[in-house]
Amino acid sequence: MSNKLIDGKAIAAAIKKEIAKEVAALIDADKKAPHLAAVLVGNDPASETYVASKERACKEVGITSTTYRLAEKTSEKELVEIIEFLNNDPDVDGFIVQLPLPSHLNSDKILEHIHPSKDVDGFHPLNIGRMQLGLPCYLPATPYGVVELLKRSKVDIDGKHCVVLGRSNIVGTPLSILLSRKSNYGNATVTLCHSRTRDLNAIIQQADILIAAIGQPEFVKGDMLKKDVVVVDVGIHRIPDASNEKGYRLTGDVDFDSVREVVSKITPVPGGVGPMTIVSLLQNALSASQKKIY
Ligand code: NDP
């Protein structure tokens, strides 16, 4: 089994070393360390955990990180003022506004206030448009991480049928664009599926590469798949489990146990896509400080 596993943790660790080396080179050249800021509104526990992991990861590679913690009741005007402040702070190379935002704030409207040159989450319409056109841009972290995982695991996607389950703006849709782009790691034939897709099982059965990002625990079963398919599991869920000392276990959108025998390669949960997401954000922060894109 072990040679089938795409080890996201190990690949992310290797990329972190590359980033740390580049950060050290900046400092040796008397330049400042990259500075990544995060704005966290409210007390969503998953967001707290994610921001804490980002802070840890920044520290590991020598990137300066600052987190702005704002109260749940923060108004749109107050949040936009912080965004404008960060847009204009020459010390901050890039920043993110952690999603989801409390329900009284419209995230699409808020994200448009981030200056595209500092939008290291790649969610601003300008960065999304540039991605679509194949122009230099910040790529959204999870899709960027998935592409990097496949590339570094030497999965050939050229001309292959890649089925993406889920069309969210942060995962499925950008992935479908990246994998089908006319570029040196692209050229896949992509089918993007969602909750209205008819005959989903017949489409899944045709996949050479299957990417599951639908937010449904263990949805993909082994008997749905073609032999030797490559499976990337983006999903992450906590399932209550009394036999586990933590009281829960982590699982993905793929039923790992039934799928493992059928696949040629698979990402585990945890330790697959998750670690790559944070590392991709670090890569964007480094690019921002090196002015590689804007
Ligand atoms: P969303 O809930 O935003 O989107 C889910 C998508 O899946 C939608 O397009 C929806 O269709 C589709 N869908 C839902 N149920 C079905 C179904 N039964 N059949 C076909 N399509 C379906 O999810 P995200 O993209 O934000 O996240 C997906 C998963 O990835 C989640 O488990 C999330 O926790 C995880 N995740 C993991 C990350 C990581 O770093 N590892 C980062 C981001 C997300 P429709 O559009 O029609 O509603």
C-alpha cells in the first residue's frame, strides 16, 4: 500500500525547506523577511485552528506573521478600514481575510477590497481572471496544493480524463481551470461535477484522475472506480468515534478502505491535501515579497 500513498506531509515538508532556503537568502541579502498577515473575524473554532497552523508554519520557514483578531460584531466599514490599512502598509507583503465571515458580512464584497497584489489567497476577481487566462497570479491555496501534489508525485495528467467532484469557488472550479489549462502541467480533459450532475456514477467510473471535494464523508466507494485511477481526497471531516482516544476520527470524501485496492495512487486524510494548502499560502507570501507576480 505504502507505494500507492501520495504523502502530502512529506511533500509539504520538502516545499517548506525550499521556502526556508529562499527566505534565508533574502535575509542574507539584507532584505526583510516576507510578512504575511491574517484577519480573523469572530471565534469560529475551525478558523482559529487554521490561523494557528498558518502562524506555526510561517515561523518554521522564517516568514513573519501577524494576526488581526476582530470581534464577531465587526461592521463592514470597520473590516474594510483594516483591509485598506493592510493594503497600504509597506511592511505587509500579503494578507488573507479568513473565511467564513460572520453572516452579516458579505465575503464577495469584502474580498474585492483586498488589493490584488496582496491577495495571497487568490480570491480577488482579478486574480481569478488572470488564472483563467493563464497570466501570472496568486493561485488559491488548496487547488495550488493539489496541482503541486500531483506534479511532484509524477502523475501524468496530459490528455487524461480528470473528474472533479464539487464546484466551489475555492476548490473545485479553480482546480478544473488549472488542470485543463494549455500549460506545461495541464491539458487534462476535465469533467466538473456538482449536486445537479446526472448519472454521476457513470462519470466517476470514467475517471483516470478523481478529485473529491464535495464535503460528503466517505462518499466515493471502491466499486465506483476504474482500476488504477489516481484519487485525490480534498474532503476533511471529524466523525465521532468512541474507540478513538480523541473521541473522533478524521476522514475524507473518499472511503479509503474500500478504495485503496483499486487505485494506483491516493492521498490519505489526514496527511494528504491538508498540509499542502498551508504550504501553498506560504509560497504565495514568498512570491509577494519577491514581487514575482505584481
Ligand atoms: P462546498 O460545500 O463549498 O462545495 C461542495 C460542492 O460539492 C458543491 O459544488 C456541491 O454542489 C457539490 N456536492 C455536494 N454534494 C454532492 C453530491 N452528493 N454529489 C455531487 N456533488 C455534490 O465545499 P468546499 O469546496 O469548500 O469543500 C469541499 C470539501 O473539502 C469539504 O470537506 C471541506 O472541508 C474540504 N476542504 C479541505 C481543504 C483542505 O485544505 N484539505 C480546504 C478546503 C476545503 P452544488 O454546487 O450544486 O451545491
